[in-house]
Amino acid sequence: MNTSVINISHNGCDLCQVENTLSFRPLIAYLKGRLKTETTLKAEFYRFLLEKIEREEALKNDIDVNDLAKYKDTLELIFTILTPLMANEKDLFWALGTPVPEKIFFSTDGFYDFLTLHQELKETAGYVEKSKEREQQQFIYRMTLDRFYNYNTIFNQDILYAYTNPITNLTKYYNIIPDTQFIDIHFDGELPDINFEQLSIHMQDGSEIEFLADILPLAKFKFDGFTVITLTDVTLQHAIDGIRSALANHTYENEAYEHVIQALKTLVGNGAIEF
């Protein structure tokens, strides 16, 4: 397991518009709740972790992301409780990050190696990273609309990450799955009503963020806790879906043929093979 802090965004201040604090307060509340209902041996694990967190004064309050390396044993206990028992941490792409994902502070070796390798290859290829501000805004509004309005259809729940290896020229696809159950959301003031018909209209022309920003300004939100992030490789399914889509589209046969060939190369994992 790795305690190195990884900056997901290198653009500096994408998140200055929203207040967020890293803490284990939502986890503490979760563990206390589970202890009231859990009757199996899991209760002992929950109690042990809860007592360990509460013994450390620094872990009961706002946490500096750079201080967490000192509590690796506690982070490993959190990993044990939040992941399947048989999970191999070398193969599992799993991490803990700040409430609105900006920094990773604890990750499996598989996740860390994956992310650092991709960042190194991007730098070698001279890739200029685009601002993630709009992606972060989508994350915030998806979470708040689901939590406060029970409305979860505004954005696709699956966040697809596509990465083209500059050496093999093959593209791999990963689903980024953020678990936000350990985030408390606070809104300054009374929550306003939202016209969801109007929201749907703005979604059609891509102006839903601007529409929501007028009603729910990000400056009125505060996020407290941490995010659990899991990456799942969906390259195989994406390649198969791409082949089906290309074969079904007879309008651009040459382009469809190229898509099929590229998808086949992805399936066999060899960008140099000829079909």
C-alpha cells in the first residue's frame, strides 16, 4: 500500500470555488452506526478501527493530507474494512482521496503504479493537461442533486477514462467509480427548489452547469470527509461495443473498417498486428 500524495490535477486551483475539508468524521459516524446493528464478527473490526481513530487526536478533526503517511496502519485497516476480503491489493486499482477528488493520499500499489506510469508517459509525449474544472463541477452537482433532491440522472454515473499508450498506440478504457458515502455535504442557507424540466432543457444544449450555478452556487457548499475511488478496466467490453457499433453503421464504411481494425488490435493487445 502506498501513502504518497498524488495530485490528480496539476492546474493549481480548480477547487478554490468550493470549500472542502479532509476528515474521518463521516467514517466515525458510519462505524458507530454499524456497531449498533452489526451482530457478526465484523463488529469487532469496526470497534477496533473506531477506537484506533479516536485515540489519535489528529484523526478526529480536520486532517492535513500530507500528515496521513504517519497513520499508514490505520489507513490499511480502513482498506481492509472497505474492500472485499479476497481482494489482492496489487491487482486492485483502489484509492482514498480528498472529498472533491483533487489529491490521492492512500492507494493500492496497483493504483499508484497505474497513475504514475500514465503521468510519466504523458509528460514524455508532451501532453498538456486540460483543466478538470468542469469535471469537478459535474461531480459536485451529481452528488448534491442525488443527496438533497434524490435526482440522479443529470450526468452519467460512469466516468470513463480513455488512455492511449504513445508506444503501442492502443487505447485502454477504465471506469472511474467514486464512492461518496463518506462525504458530508453542508449548504449555507435553505435549499432552493429546482425546476427539473428546465434543467432537462439545459442538459440538451450542455448548459446545465451554468443553470445550476445560478441556483446552487458552489460557494455555498462545504464538503467534509473523503472519497473512495475504484478503477475498473472495461477495455474489452468497450472494444466489443465499438465493433458492434461500427458494423451497424453502414454510412461510413471506410471509417467503420478502421474502427473495427483498431478495436481488434485492442482485443489482442498488439498495436503492430495486421488484419
